[in-house]
Amino acid sequence: MTLHLPWLIVFFPWAGAALLAGLAPRGRWPALVNLGVSGVSCALALALLAWPEGVQGWTRVDAVNQPLVALAGIIGLATAVFSAATVDAERFDALRARAYHAAFQLFMGAQFLALLSDNLGVMWVAIEIATLASVLIVAVHGTPAAIEAAWKFFLLCGVGIALALFGTILLYLAAQPVVGQGDPGLSWAALRAVAQQCDPGILSLAFVFLVVGYGTKAGLVPLHAWLPDAEAEGPLPITAVLSGLLLNAALVAILRAKAIVDLNPGVLAPGPLLIGFGLASLLLAALALWRRRDARRFFAWSSIEHMGLSAIAFGLGANLAGMLHLMGHSLVKSAVFFGIGAAAQIKGSQKMADIGGLATSHPALGWALALGIAGLAGLPPFSLFVSEFRLVVAAAAVQPWLVLPMGIGLLVAGTALVRALQALCLGPPTPDAPVPGAFTLPGGLWWASGPAWALLALAALLGFALPAWFTALLGDAVRLLG
């Protein structure tokens, strides 16, 4: 039996997880094996960009998931590099080292499956596997704060995934009279083909449950409370993959459902629901940014803000702005978390008051972090500037009333981010108090800051220098999402 590329992308990290779970955690071998598996996974994910569209069993390759799978591979590799440079300072014992590296690859395989799945039931399972792997990583230190964060993550996302399951079942029930029993009732392509013939009431109810359920995983208000705790208490690399990858997969699940529901003229309009959740997320996060004193919690709230902006974009039908925002946020936010993680190990604290003057004391790290924070604030030359500009233009054309609250949210959040940039990077340097084991690799700080620079370069290219073939791919994605 031939193993096709989409399934190879899924199963290779899972094979790596099995290897890492059984590998004796001696010296640097687990980190290096983790890095090697991530490198091959990244190459496979990039190869998918040349893969012709089509369905293969439960997987579907299309213009929506091709760029997001490639993005996941790139961020996974960058995170593995950062992890190899910083993992010694996590002070894992043998069992925790196995659990951490195996769960990382388990998460990556599940992330790929969630993006590649054509079957909404398989997508649900994949997102749940990714969540459970993330919970394990968050809890791996075993401290009271880490256990509390993991439980909050597990319970809130457990509620969300249960609601998403109910929404998935309702979608299946709506399609069953038309397509019959079996897999076609959960196929995204099959459901799109028969959406106009399905009961609009059931479709509307299904979409509400799916938005609330997967919106919990995407960090949308009001079921967002797990995100700041999980990103503040887990190992440093988990913050990059949570904000950069897991949130995207959950939002893509919502978009797949929206593309089905949009085709039935009798349903409750899905756009206003997404706009409502997105606007609530933007405004609450913008205010919360002014009250955070922990650097990792601060940028976790920034993730809530940007997922809210993405939801608004897709709710308005500005799908190109939404896709650019999802990808740009993943790249810039991962780079920022690499910078904050490295700074926390240098300063011995992740409190914002203890981190200052990085551009003076550690220029390569400090300027990478400064540029990343500027990117999150929506400043050029990064793609978030382009996507936010497109979003405001779309709102002015479609829902002019939305420009005022969006503008307030963007201004308040952007000001808080610029204020943090000045304190963390441009202020007077604070004393170093390195965590034991930090950056023990030769040139360790470069291994930690290098991935941030690479992701920032990609974010700049995404905003202002897209090749024609990639622009065409995003155009196809926009059409598929309606």
C-alpha cells in the first residue's frame, strides 16, 4: 500500500514521538532527535505546496491547508531549534524529558492531521489529540502552578471540544437525509456539495455549537481563560506552538464549517456571530494588555487580540486579510515568544519589570524582540500591517459602524505593545541572572535568537514580497472559504 504524502506528513512525527518516548534521555540525544524529526517534517510539509489538490481517504489537500501545513512545519522546526538551545534550563528528569519530546511530536502530527483532514470527525479527533499533548507539555514540570494551568486548559477545552462534537453530530444529521449514512456525511467536500439541500435550522444550530466549541480552542472570548495560564506556566517552547499552531487549527475548523453553512440561504448568517466573538476578544484583550506584569501572560493576551481580529476578518468575508493575519500572527508571535523565552533564561525571571534594555545588553536578541513586538502592534514591514489595513478597509466598505470599536481596540492594544517594547528592549538594562543550564550549547544564545530572526524575515516577505504562485494559492483559498 502506498503511503501518500499527506499521511506521511502525519505519521512521520508520530513515529518520531514513539522513538522519543522509548529513547534513553542521555545528554543531548533527545533534543537532537527531536530536531531531526522536525526538520524532515518541515521538508515534507513544504513539499505539500507542490502537491496537486485532491482527496485521499480522510485527507484533503487544497489551497486552504497547503500554506498552513507549510507554516506549521516551519514553526515546528524553529521551535525544535529553540528547544534544543534552551531545554537544559528546564531541568527535566528522565521521565519528564521523554514526555516533553514525545508529546511535542505527538502534537505536531495531530496538528498536521487537523489541517489536512477532509472528514470533520477526524478533524475533531486530531484537535483533541493536539490538545491532550499540549496539556501534558504544560503540566510536565509538575509544579502547583503548572498543574493548575494544565487542569484549567483541560477542563475549559474539554467543555469546548464537547460542544464542538455536538455541532459535528448536528452537521452529520443535517446531511444524512441527502447523502445517507457513512463517511460522506462528515466529508467537507460532500457537505459543501449538498449544503443547499440540508435543513437550515439544523445547520444554524450546528454552526453555533461549532463556533463556541472550537472558539474555546482558538482563544476567543468568553472561554479564553486557559490560554494565558497555559502559555505562562508550560515549558518555554510550548508557547510558540500553542499560539502559532493550535489556535490556527481550531479557527480553520470553524472556517470549514462556515464554508458549508454559507451555501444555504436559509441559515442564520454566520458572519455576525464571528464578528461578535472577534470584537469581544479584541476589546477585552486590548484592555487586559495594560494590566499584565508577566511577559508570557502579556503576549498570550496579544494572541487573544489577534485571533479576535482574524475572526472579524472572516466574519466580514475579508478572507484574504484573514488568511494573511493567521499566517502573519503565527510567524511574528512565535518569534516574540522565542525572544521572551531566551530573555527569561538570561534574566532568571519572566516578569516584565526584570527584563529591560535587551537591545543594549544583548543586541541580536533585543532587536529581534523589538521588531517582533512592533510587528504585533501592526507596524510595517510585517504582514500584520498589511492584513490589518485590509481588514479596516473591508470593515469600512461592509460594516462602517465596526471601524470605531475596531479602531479603539487596535489603538489601545498597539499602544500597550509599544509601551512593552520600550520597557523590554529600549530601556535601561536590568541585571542578568542566568537560569542554571541556560544556553549551554556553543553559541547557545544565537541558536535561541536565530529562529526568531528567520520567522521575522518570513513575516516581512509575507507582507510585501509574495511570489506570484503563492498569491494565486491564497486567492484559491479565499474562493474555497466563500
